[in-house]
Amino acid sequence: MAGDCNGRRRQRPNILITGTPGTGKSTTASALAEATNLRHICIGDLVKEKNLHSGWDDELECYIIDEDLVCDELEDVMEGGGNIVDYHGCDFFPERWFDRVVVLQTENSILYDRLTKSRGYSGTKLTNNIECEIFQVLLDEARDSYREEIVVALQSNTIEDISNNVTSLTDWIRTWQP
């Protein structure tokens, strides 16, 4: 049901776009927000801007996100609906927040090139992310955390894939009923 714990119903859906780093989450979320006038919330940016972390992980070269602080920060915004949340994890968000959970997937050789050439990943960070994609960790996490009927896996290998994904998600948003 699309509503909050007080029984109010959202007028616009909330969508989570998740996937391994480099699968096109931010690109897809930005394009979708532009096409639908929904709010794009990039969790990585929010964590930095609002200091919602407990320090820096030198090995993985990223902030150690404080999941409770993130959820507290977003609670009211998510209740209102009309949000596209972009993050590489999903199991800590409350199930009630999302009407659609999109898991972007990218072929390993394409992902490897994106992570090494565009992002400069190497070592443990590169290995962990490639293995995460190979073993479909985020798809499994989404399926374990949300109702099966709201989880959808989409290929994100090319610009054309991203464009097609944005079109199909835009169509879904237009037909969504609270």
C-alpha cells in the first residue's frame, strides 16, 4: 500500500534506483527526475552534505554511512512521495517508503571499464564491486527486502538502455495509482 503509518496516501510514487556503483544509477535517476518532475535524492551526496556518517573507510575510499541518521533525515520527505532515491544499497530503507525498486545491472566487462577508466577504482574497491555485480548481490538484497511485485531488474549497458529505462519508468509513473 502506498501510504504512511497514519493511513495517509501518497499522491506521487517513491522509487528506489539501486545497483552496483557504475551501473548508471545517478544518470538514470537524474534523467527520470527531469522527465517526471520527481525529486532526485542521491544518498551519497546527502550523507556528505548533512554529515550522516561515522567517518571514512580508507580501504574502500568512502564514508561509513550511518543508516539510522539517513532514515531519520528522509522520513518526512519520503512520506510525502514524489521521490527518486539513488543508492548502491537498499536493505536498510523501510519497505513502506517505496512503490518501485529498480535494480540496474551492467555486463561485467562494461562495468569494469566504467569503474577503472571513469572512476579510477582499483584493488579491493574494484574487486568488491565487480564481484557484487557478478553475484547479483543487490538484486538479491532488493528481493529479500521488498515485495517481489515492486522489484524490477533493468539492463544498463548503453545510453540506449538508460533512455529506454527512463521511458518505461516514466510510463509506469504516469499510470501509478495511490
